[in-house]
Amino acid sequence: MSTLANSLVGPGFRACRRCSARRGALRFVPVLGFLVLGGCTVGPHYVKPTVPVPANYKELGAEGSLWKISQPGDDAPRGEWWAAFSDPQLSALEQTLNQSNQSIAAAAAAVAAARAVIRESRAQYLPVITGSANIANSHISTFGPRPAGVTYSQFSLPVQASWEPDLWGRVRNTVSANTFAAQAAAADLENVRLAAQSELAVDYYQLRAQDSMKQILDAIARAEKESLELSRTLCDAGLAADEAVAQAESQWQTAQAQANNLGILRTQYEHAIAMLIGRPAAGFALPAATPKSTLPAIPVGLPSRLLERRPDIAAAERAMAQANAQIGAAKAAYYPNITLSASGGFQNFGMAQWLTWPSRVWSVGPALAETLFDGGLRKATVEQYRAFYDETVANYRQTVLTAFQQVEDNLAAIRILSETIERQDAAILSAQRTLRDETARYTAGLDPYLNVLAAETALFAAEEGEVTFRAQQMTAAVQLIQALGGGWTSTQ
């Protein structure tokens, strides 16, 4: 059949037809240029909403504040913020957490997935090209058109290409929305990282507080044992009643029980740290220690800088930008879609001349499609994304207000706890002096042993309070650094 067609078509006719095809294809070049250059992006222009920002933190001007002058943001700790606490054990744990924490790993995978979605949406800028090869054997019915009862083979090798130009910015808005989503995911990753680092530091200082409490209770237990031996000696000498011995023995046993009971909470903090650094609780242990914890200098900066230093604020702001771009993508559905399609290849009824020039086939042309009625679907979709944008604006402003509150809370906590610790230290000195006096009077037979017990109880309460307040102060310092963004900035 191909041979017959070649014999009927002369060289001049084939050349004329070829020129006509070229002219037909060239007619689409101006149209293509208009589609590429004349497109526009529909949808609202994104402008970051304003939020009320105080000129300075209220706590910075409070009487007794540790921060008299607002420090510039450039002095904020960068990267390894925990180094300001000068604790090698804490620094080692934080380094392990950065490498092995599973929540951080999950958030990092979410960032990788978000970046892949960007590449998926960018692929819509380019045409789709497909190809196939077909060989089909067919038989014409005896009752069909002539020639009837014939069996023949058809060989085809078509290639199709289609491209929908982004006239109304649907693809551009989609790419922008996905880009903003990826940036929000990156900020979420840093927020998860900062939260895990802060939680580890808090658990670490709570564990060390239990170690300090255990040290105090062990010292009390040793003192109670000495009091018990003294009471027995005085009782044997007839200078004290057996009741004093029983009281001293009860006090010694109680001190030992309290020291052992601290192991429960310490073990729980140890297990929490193991989970944070990605290790099984059964294979992790922290030796008991009582390192001296000093409050680090924490540059606070201006409230306006907080908007750049908090990853959760950055994530909320990127979510607004994403929602705004989604409005534009939804609005593009109101406009018609134009698709440019082209196909070409070879087709013949014999394999010998399958891939010859006379066997070529091709077609090219545009297609226009417009939705005439959708029952309000497009309008509802645009309203949905507008409402979602309004929701993200409210969430952003709430996140900023929460950030200011957290900074003020922890600034106040550190200031008040500093004053409390000073007074508690003075109370410990007074309780120690009282205990020494009461012990001397009991030894001299002037006062009963109950006075010694009362003095010991007061001393233990004062020392316990001092340890608790210092742990709270270190926790507030960690949470203040977290509230300030941990040294992260939106430029990252």
C-alpha cells in the first residue's frame, strides 16, 4: 500500500505539500510567542500583615532587672546556644541529639518532601512528551467494505507532545505556594530542633537538681546517724531518755528513705534524655554529679528583632504567603485553558517501509477549553482559600503575641528567682547557725532533742528550696533562649 502511494505522488507534489505543512506550522509561532510573553498572574499581591510590636520589653525596665539596657540582636547566641552554660556534659548530649533525635529526622524528611513537591510543580512549566510503538494485526469482516476478508498488519511509531502555557499564573502561583510551604517546613524543622534541644537542657538541669538533692539528703542522713549515736551515748550515761534515741533513729531512717525515693524522678529524667538523644533507655546512664550551674548572660535584644529570630514565627509567616498564592491558583480556574498539541511519527502497513519518509504522519494545533457552568465550584474554592488565608493571618498574630508573652514570662521568672535565691541563701545560713546552737544545747542537756529535730527540718527545707529555685532559674534561662529563637534568624 505504501508503494502504491509513493507511485501516485510525484516529487513536485510532495515538495509542495511539505512547504504547505511548514507554512501551517509557522503560523503558530506568533501565537506561541503571545502565549509565552502575554500571560499574567491573577490573584492578590502578598503583603505581610502588620502586628503590634512594643518598643521594649516591660521586664527590662523593672526594678532589679538583670537587663538594664536592651542588647543588640547581633550579640545573640548563634548555633550552639547551650555553650553559654559552660557544661561539657550538656554540650555532648546536645551534639548527640542533633545527630540522633528522631523528631528532628522526621522534620528533616518533611522538608525534603516539600522540596520535591516544588520540583513536581515546576515540571508543569514544560511540555509533556510521550512516545509509543504499536504493531497490530487486523482482519476486515467479509461483510465489510471492500476489500473484504483481508488480514493486514499496521505498524506505527507515534510521538505526542502537549503543552499548556501558564497564561493566568496557575502554575506560577502553585510553584510559589509550594515554595512557601517548603520554607515553612524548613522553619518547622528548626522549631522542632530548638524545642528538642531546650527540652534536653531542661531535663538535664532537673536531673542535676535531683543529684544535688540526693547529696543534701545523704549529708542529712549522716548527720542524723551521728545524732543517733550521740543520743545512745547520752541515754547510756543517763543524760537523755530512750525517747530521744527513738526519735533520732526515726529521723535517720526517714532521711535514708527520702534519699532513696529521689531515684524515681532522677531515673525518669534519665530515660527522657535517652529518648531525646535517640537511645534506648536501658542502655543509657548519666553518672551522678553536681556541677556548679551559673546563669549565663543572655542578650535579649529589641522586641522587633524577635520577629526575625523565632522559627515558629517564620513558619507562620510563610504559611500566610502560601495561602495567598493558593488564592491566585484558585482564581486562575475562571479563565480558559489553552493547550498546544503536536504529534508525529511513522505509520505503514508493511515493516519494510515502516520508517521511511513517505510513511510519516503528523498533526499540530491548539485547543481551547473553558468551564461554562460548575454550580459555583470555583467561587467556593476561592472563598475557601480566602478564609484559609484569614486563618493564617490570625495564627501568625497569635504566634507573635505568644512569643512576646514567653519572653516576658521568663525574664520575670529569672529576675524574681534571682532575688529569691539570695534570700534563700541567707535563710540557709540562719538555719545552719540555729542547728549548731540547738545541737550544742542538747548535748549540754539544756534542751530536748525535739528542738534539734525542728532545727534539722528547717535546714533541710531551706536547702531543698535553694536547689529547687536554682533548677527553676536554669530552666527559665533555657526557656528564655528558646523564646528568643535560640540564635536562629529568618535569613537561614
